[in-house]
Amino acid sequence: MSVTENYQRKDEDAIEVSVADIIGFFRDNRRRILVGALIGLFLGALYAFSKPNVYTAQVSVMPEIQAKGSGSLGGLGSLAGLAGINIDNLSGQDAIRPDLYPNVLQSIPFALYLLKQPVSSAKLKKQLPLSAYMDETGKSWLGTLFATDKADEQSVKLPVNPQLIELTKEQNDNIKGVLATVTGTYDKKTGILTISATEPEAVIAATTAQNSLNYLTNYITTYRTEKSRRQVEFLRRQTAEAKSRYQAAEYALSNYRDSNRAIYLNTAKLEEQRLQADYLLTQSVYNELSKQLEQAKIKVQEETPVFKTLEPASVPLQKSGPKRTIIMIVSAVIGAVLVAGIQLVRAFLSRNSALRS
């Protein structure tokens, strides 16, 4: 076969598609495409109406940004030798960055905390924990068709480390549901943190958003003030011990003076001087520790972060989903495109086999 004949054969095998062919294709298959669109519309409607209405509530706050604390309480290092304890490591702490706050709202401890919080359901007409509410209203009527028997999911429980978190399948599903409905976003430019909660009821959505903010503020406050609080507890214990020693020395000195008023021996005076020195020392340590304890309490207040609420959690008036109209339209388009693609492949295969024959 020559080169010219080879090119002629390729030209004969090539499939030319014109605008008229495309119009003819859609005209010949318009009924099939319409049926595919209707089937997609029906399936989309079945799915869309199986999903309950959901409401989204938001709360916006401006968290205080703190830098790393430095230094220790003035004068406290001088008492370390007296107490015999090194407290240099108790001073200063790192502050968690605000851009990490959303990660706190995606943790298992946060989800477990939220599941224990009570919510008021207008649908169920009672107040119950969020976990119980999710168990009663979490499944759609379509999902109940594929529900599994809980008896089949039971297994033998073995003892585990108490420091580990052991979850049942139901708890794990609830945790995933909570983490999927609560989101936090931090805008680095404006410094605003926005927490959103999406729930089947408007009041529960607002309650969940507020509970999420409460957990976050408590978590950050505990994180930032943990070392200072430990320092306060340490100083409180040391102050109590110093007070006991101070009172014991004061009692010993007073008792000795009362018992030896008429004695003028040098040995008696030396003993009195020793007791008085011990009394003055314990008094000085007690006064200094009391002062440092008050300073430590002030430091805890200074390191407590401030969350300025810009937009409080309010009950949404309109539902945020599902977008049933969009779901149905997209399903209809997918059904039509799918049928058109199938018919196009059939037409291509049929024409190709005709040309070869």
C-alpha cells in the first residue's frame, strides 16, 4: 500500500461531525434524554426531601492576643533557698495562637463535652442532652431503611488504659456528626473568630454555637493560666506552712518569756535571742510569701484572656439547608447528561462498525 492510499484510507475512516449531526442527535434522542432528566429529578427529589431542614447560627468574637509571658514573680527566687524548692520553671508560658482555635473545635474532647450539654427541642417538646437528641432525630426516614441492628454491633469489652478514650460505635457516629456541624474560622486580617453551628432546630443551633464558644473560652483560659494557677497553689501551700511555723515560733517565744521573767542568766538571754531570731525569720518568710501569693493571684487575672463578643449567638429565622431546588436541578441535569452520554457512545459504536463493514 502506497502512502497516498494510506492517507485516503485514514480520510475515509475519519468521522466528521457537523452541527446538523448534533442537532439531529438531540432530536432523535430527546425523549430518552427527557426520561433520564425526569428519573434524575425524581431521585434528586427523593434524596432532597429525605434530608431534614437545618438552621445555622453564628457567633463572632474578637479574642485577645497575648505574647509569651516572661520573667518570674519579683523576689520569689530569693525565697527558693528558704523553701528548698526551685520555682524558676513555674514562671512564663506560651500563648496558643488564635489561628489554632478552630482546631480546638475539631477535637474529640470538645465533641464529648458538647454531646453532654442540654438542649431544648421544640420538636420533641423536652430538654435533653445533645447526644440523646441526635439519637432520636439524627436519622432521616430514608436512612432508617438501611439501619442495622444494634444487637449485631455488640462485642465483648476488654479493660483498657483509663487514660485512653474508649468510644462505642454510636458515640463515634455522634462525634462525627458534631464535628461536621460545628466549624470555626479565624480571619487573620481582622482578628475575628466566627463559630458556626448547624442543627435541625433553630434554637438548638444557637445553643450549640454558644456552648462551643463557652468551651473554647474555658479551654484557652485554662491553657494560658495553667502555670500561673499552679504557681498560686504552690504559694498557697508554702504560705500556709510558713504561717504555721511563724505561729509556732511566736508561741514558743511568748511562752519562754512568760516562764523566765525573773531569770537574768546569760544562758536564758541567749535562748531568748535564739527564739526571737527564729520568730523574726519565720515572720519575714510568711510576710514575703503572703505578698508573693497576692501578686500571683493578680498575675492569673492579667493572663486571663478576654473574648469580646461582636455578634452573639442568635436564633436563625430561616433555614440554611438543604437546597432542595438546587439538588433537584443538578440531579435532573446529571440524569440528562448520563443518558445523552450513553446514547452518544452507542451511536459512535454503531457508526464505527458500519464504516468498518
